[in-house]
Amino acid sequence: FAFDLGNLGFANAWVSMGSFAAFGGWAVLVTGVFRRWLGWLMVASGVGLALSRFVWTTNAWLLPYALFWIWVVAVCIRLLRWRHRPLAA
């Protein structure tokens, strides 16, 4: 019973991850803070995670879940490589 509840809780977490991913990607696309492909990757991952909740007993969730973490790593690398330029006085 505990194992099944754990799996169900993990599947329910995809909905919140998907919402964060979809709206985070939308924010990236609207503001242009990162490159457009990062925004579209996040939107695709978010929609995929939200939809994979309906087929959580299959392995269909692996692709959007992997896309989410690829996006997280890509943004982390992008933020670490960003060089701060001081404002002109």
C-alpha cells in the first residue's frame, strides 16, 4: 500500500512540475531572457509532464521528465557562464 501511494504521489508531482515548466518556458519566450530554444524546450516538457499524468502506469513520462532535467542543467550552465557587466556610471 505504501509503495503504491508513493508512486501515485510521484505521478501527482508531475502536474506541478509540468505547470512550473510550461509557465516558466512561456516566461522565457515572452521576456527573451534566455534563447528561444530553452523556452520551447521547457514548454514542451511542461505539456508532456502534465499529459503524462494520465498515462502514469506506462513509461511515457520518461521523455518529458528527462527534458525537464536537461533544461535545468542547461539553464544552470547558462547562468554560471553569464558574465556580470557593471552598469556604466
